[in-house]
Amino acid sequence: MENSLREKGLVLLGPIAPPQWGPAVRNRIMLDTFENWGIKVVVLNTLAWKSRPLGFLIDVVKNVWHIPRVILGVSSRGRFVLIPLLVLLKVLKNVKIILYPAGGLFCQEIQALPSVFKWLYMEMLRRLDLICVERPELADQFQSLGVCRPMILPNFKITPKIIQKKEETEIVQLLFLSRIRAVKGVESLLKAADILVGKGYKIQIDFYGIIQPDYEKEFFDLLDKRPFCKYQGVLEYSNVIPAIASYDIMIFPTMVTTEGFPGVLADAAIAGLPVIASDVPSNREIVDDGFNGKLFRPGDAVDLADKLESLIVNKAARLEMGKNNRFKGNAYDVEVVLGDFVKKLTELGWGKE
């Protein structure tokens, strides 16, 4: 790594955990890793934007003017304000800008703009030094817009030095790890669990994640009817993989079709868990059906129960899929992903200004 990048540093602009949710966790891991590598990082946490909008934008201008190297890792609301501001600063002071958008909606949002605004926005995107996306399909979408071929930078996690697996029990331990709201497939999972329990299978489902406030009462009402389900709270990002390694199977039943790279799938891979996931675009690119997990029809509780049952009764298959997923997890290790990213920064001349 170039010493000049360490010394001159960069600006990281986006949400920073806590709270423990996708983009904020990703940016937190990036921040911690860069600081561990000795890279000077100025943090502009967009979670502070709402409380002081004008002051926050002034802070952006001041800090980016002083350190003209910025990584922008935000969701849709932030992108449409901050990209024009940063491009203006680039015109005035040759600021180097990398866009690392969260989620999988960005290209659809651009397509939905009125034609004049779409053209202007595309021109701004062409002025960026680099765009990074989390999956190949998202890279294809950008290329089809005629912007560029982005760098694929998958979601990343910190691999613990030791991953302690659990002792075997007769109860199959199932894991749900996500923001808890109806669209994440909670109810289809519970209905599938009812089918399995009705057949006499012994299972335990633990739920982790931030509960959407307007779903909290309904969620706990659903769990109260099912003694085999428990809500276990929110895991700190640094403790996720050691905590989930004790489970037999992760279930990710989201019905959201516009996910980027769900971080929980990287967690499961590094922890060596097989995954049963809904067959939506993001999951389809990460879960190889029959290799490191299984896919089921979104919202279909019967299909989900069938896929779960196939792994509950076949311990050898789920252990093999877990082993395969752990192999895939090597590609999501933060040292690997951000190591490649920093090499790209060096190629772009970051720190040599």
C-alpha cells in the first residue's frame, strides 16, 4: 500500500453503524479496516444529516475540499443530493470520487428520472473516478446504461481467527438474521415451521435483527403462539459470525427483489452455514442451489418447508453445503475484498496528488 495514501487519507461519506443494518455495517467494517491498516479516514456519517441538514452539507464541502478523495457509500436519498455536490467540487478542485451504492435499486432509479434529469445525472456519473457494485448483475445494469463497467466489490465481513462450531443436539437450530419486517418473509418462515412441527420435527428458530416499529406488536404476537421461536435481539456486527456459527441452517426468506448483496449471506458463508433462501435476484447470485444451500419460491411456505425438511433429514447434505459455503466465504473476507479495493485506489493515483 502506498504510504502517501496512509498519510493523505480519504473521506468516507455514508451511514456508519450503529445501528446494525446493512450499509451502516458495511461502512463501519470498511472504516475499522482502513484505520487498522493505518489509513487516515475522515468520517462524515449521514445518519447525522437529518438533525442538521445544512450544517452537514457544509461539513461535506469543508472536509472534501481539504481531503479531495471521497468514498460515497449511501442509499438512494443521499445519492441524488451528494453526487451533484461532489461532482461540483470535482470541477472546482479535481476531487477524486468513488461511488459504492447500497442496495440494488440505483439503476432503476436513474431510469425513472425525467429524460433531461436522467441525461444530467448520467453525465455526472461519467465524471466519477470509479463506481463499485456488489454483484455482477448490478454491474451489467450500469454497463447497459452506457456509464461504465463498474468494479465488482462484494459485501465483506471480518473472519474470526477461530470459529467455534456447536455440539450436536437432537433439535435442529435454525437462524433468521435480518431486519424484521413483513417483507423479509417472516410469516412464510413461521408457516413453514408450523408444517414441520406438525410433522413431528424438533426445531428451534432464533430471530435476530432490528424490528420495524410498526411491525413489532404483530411480530411478537406471532412468536407468542410458537414456543419453538425466540427473538434474541440485535447482534453487534463484530460478534455476528461467532454467534451464528452454532446454528445448523440460516434461512433468508426475503421477498425484496431489489437487494444489493445481503450482508447476512456473507456472514453465513464465513460461518460455514448452509442457507435456504428465497429465489430472488440477489440470493440467486450468491446461493448456488444444491451447492451451498437451496432456493425456494418467494413467499411459498410449503416450498420452504420442503426445502428445510430435505436438509433436516439429511445431515450429511447440510454439512456438505455448509462446507461449500465456507469455501465461498473466503471471497467475502474483508482482507481480500478491501485489499483488492486499495490496490485499485493505488492504480487510480490516490495519494499521489
